[in-house]
Amino acid sequence: MTEEIPQFASEDDEREFWATHDSIDYADTATPVILEYDYAEPLVKEKSNQNII
């Protein structure tokens, strides 16, 4: 059974919580996030065209 992630009063409280808890116990309650990296594609192409020695 997964637990719900509590609300935190401060970043310090959140840091302390995650230092003593395993995120896998809360995986089912997490909201998936889709990240888009439009800026990364040209950089990858540029680097792949360079000769790496």
C-alpha cells in the first residue's frame, strides 16, 4: 500500500522527510511529468557530427 506524500511547511522539512523515507513507497501517488527538450536536439546533432578522439 502506498502512502500519500505529506504537505511540507518548508524545504528543510521536505529534505528531512526524504532523508528518512524511500520514494518508492510513494511512487503510485506521483503525477507523471512529460518533459520536452526542444533545445537539446540541435546540440546532440552538433556533437554527433564532431570527431571524438
